[in-house]
Amino acid sequence: MIYEPILLYALGAIAVIIVVHWVTEKTGLPAAVLLTLVGVAYSYLPGENLKVNEEVILMFVLPPLLYNAALDSSLLDIRRNIRTVISLSVVLVLITALLVGLGFSLWVPEATLAAGIALGAAVAPPDPVAALAVGRKAGLPGKLITLIQGEGLLNDATALTLLTVAIAAQNDGEEIAFGGTVQQFFTSATGGVIIGIVIAYFVRFLRPFRQDPLSANALSIITPLGAFTLAEHFHLSGVLAVVVAGLIVGHDTPRYTTGASRLQTAAVWRLIDFLLEGAVFLLIGMQVKSILKGLTDYTWQEVCIALGITLGVVLLIRPLWLAVTQLLPRQLHLRLGGQQDDDMDVPEGRTKEEPLSGREVTALTWAGTRGVITLAAVFTIPDSVPNHDLMVFCALLVVLVTLVGQGLTFAPLVRLLGLRANQKDKARLRNEARSAAVEAALDRLDDIQEEKHDHVEDEAIETMRRQLQFRLDRYRRRLDLLDQVESTELPKSPQYEAALMVRQAVIDAEREELLRWRDAGRLADESLRVLNRELDHEELVLPKRPKD
């Protein structure tokens, strides 16, 4: 069979991803790092390795990953932190790319400024997948999670747009013209934003099709591919179109979709994200052997100079920029944190944002891991460009150094810095929102009771009222307990934990009895699946441990 090798590769990759995920759950090590190391080891085994096809990654891998990240992000949080996000995802990326380009053109033989900037654009954007995975487990504050997410969503558009301009200049044998570059960059970015907005509102227009879970899933999967293809057709930023569409659709999803659609779509995207990310990091490691072979035409001095420039700029400019921006005047709109002006009204219940602290700057510095974007971007540089193999090697080493070095040490660093999300405040806010929702439901019952209805409806209303009142009392007791604790960690409640244990035991007993009925021939499998699904939904809302 002609497709048998592809099938074997796919099955092997999925098996490795599952095993590594299991190891990650047991050890706490970053899955991205382990998968990359497995790929490196595999590259030295006998036989052929899979090669990176940049067009496949840019078209079929990057859009889904970015779209899913955008769906999980907060449009409102990114808008509130837009100053910091632009500072990191636009200004810092451009500075990094230009410095790498200047270093290559000055100290690497035969290197041009255009080719150097192309390499700089490839290595400039951090890929926050590993940092976010570790940061969430380590309890990183929500503010930093939002900044890392926002940076990771928008920096790819900046880097890939600049990369396209640099490659075009290199192919034409011209140096990069500042005016033309700026115009092309803003045209591509603005057009990408417009395409993303159009796609998002088109998805909103298709609201009737989003009520059915299967239709909602199909529409969700084709949305990033459609946004990317449409934008690239008009030579605009496909990456930015995908991100903008994902942010708007994710913001609209609670309003325009049913609960069943949201549950199923979220499950599908978790699976897609799990497999694509795992496959990409395996692929990164597999390139090591072939890239090292391409260095035979260079002296060790040339390799060291190129690596020194690339790694030096990537590792040093980020902390330097993060530190310097804290000293800039607020009027420049580049200082991190403090996105609200002093004369702006702050909504009730929300405090003004303060500039980032030294500990937060340190954590953001260590969150600059590179990954799939860098690998895909550097392989789009034509083979005819001077020092092509050397540039690919530099990009790969940047990925490995940041992914392994920073990825393995990020969690210990977060713990050492003492950066922990205020779990008590988060739990208080959620319980206050739950209480408000239940109170709104009780008000709606009062409205229904005032309308004309019969005795059966009275019984239904009173039954529902008792259930809602029981929930409201539970939330208020939880709030009282949170108010009595001074620590920022969640207080342990024996009653709460006992209630969770009892409910789980009851669900397990119900499920076991249904299985006995099915095995005895008293219950058809179709009915078993229906009843099991009811229990599954009950079990789904039970936390594995007391979180809120």
C-alpha cells in the first residue's frame, strides 16, 4: 500500500504522544520538551525521518492551533492589556528581527541584511504553548497568563509579515526599503484584521447552524482554514485574520450557541490541539540530524559567530526590553502594565492596573520559548539564499535552547518567585457570580408565578424554588468561609469535600447498577448510552478537587 508508511508514522506518533502525556501527568515535566527530545532521539535511528513541509504547517497546522488559542483567550482582557500586548508582540518582535539582521549582515560572510532579517523574523516570535502549559500548572497569575496568550496570538502575524517582505527583497536582490516595508506591513496587518472581522460576523450570521452540535463542530473546524485562505488569497496576513476571528467568535460563543454545542466543540478542539501540538514538537526534534549534516561547508568559527548573534539577541533583548519599558514615559504607550490612564474612570469593583513588578518581568522573560512558528518560518527561506543551512541550524538551536532550557526551569522559577494566582479571590468572584445568577433565576420564577398558570405549574415552581434556594445557601456559606480566611489559598472545607465524595460515590453506584441491568439483558445498549450520558453530565460538573 502506498499510504502504509504514512499510516505507520501517524500511529507511531499518536502512541508516543499518549505515552509522553502519561509521563507528563506523573512527573510534571513539560510535554513539549519531552516530545522534542524524543524526536531528536528518533532522528538518529536507522531509516528515514519525516521532513518539515512548511506549506502544510502554515496552512493546516498553524491556523487551527492559533484559532483554538484565540477561542480560549479573553477579548476583553487582551483589550485591557493592549499596550503590553503590542509592546511585546509588535515592537519587541521587530527590534529582535532587525538586530539579528544587522548582526548577520555585519559579521557573517556573504550574509545580506534581507536574509538576516528573514532569520530574525523566524526566531523573534515566542511560541507560548510550553510556557502556558507549565504556567497554568504552576498557578501563574491570570494577568501574566493573559499577557503570554496575547503576545503569542499576535506576534506570529508580525513576524510572518516581516519575513515575507524580507524574502521578497532577498529574491529581488534589493535591500529592504524602510518606507515600503512599513507600508506593506500595515497593509497586510490591517487587511488581516478586516478579513478576521468579516469571517467572525459571517459565523455569527450562521447562528441557526450553530445550535446543532455536529453542525457547530464542522463550522468551527473550517473557520480558521477559511479565514487563513481568504486572507492569503488577497496577500494579507492570514495569521492575523485567524486570530481576530477566533477572539470574536470565542467572545460570542456563550451567547450564540447551545450548551450541547459548546461541550462537544470544546472536546473536539482539545483533541485537535493535543494531537497537532504533539506532532509538531516531535517533528521539531526529527530535524536535528539532517540540519547538522548541512553544516559541513562551514567552519566552526562561522557557526559560533552565527549562533552567538542569534542566541545572544534572542536571549538578551527580551529581558532588556521588558526592563527598559518600565522606565519609559506612559505617554509612549509602551510601558508594560498600567494600561489605564490616571484620568480614566475605572469600573466599580475593578482596581487600576499597576505596572509590572520585577518578579512579573522575570517570569515574562522566561516565558519566551520558541517553537513551531520558528521552525515553519525558517523553512520558508529559499535554499538559494546564502548561508541557508546555517540559518536553519541557528533557528533550530534557538528552539531547542529555549524549549528545553526555559521549558524545564519555568515552573521552578515561578515557584521561586512566589508568583501565585490569588485562588481565594478567584473563588470568591465565581461564587458571587453564581449567587447573582441564582438570584436572577429566582426573580424569573416570581415573574412566572405572577402569570396565569394552573396547580401543576405551582408545584413545579415551588420545587424549582427550593432547589435554587438550596444552591444559593451553599454559595453564600462558601463566601462566608472565604471571607474568614486571610490566606490567598483556597480554604479546605470538610463538608464540601465530603459532599463531593458522596456525590461521586452515588454516581458510581448508579452507573454500576445500569451496567448490571445491561449485562442481564434487562436494558438495551441504546438506553444504557442515554442514561449513562445523563450521569456523565452530572459527573462532569464535579471538580476533581475543591477549587472553588
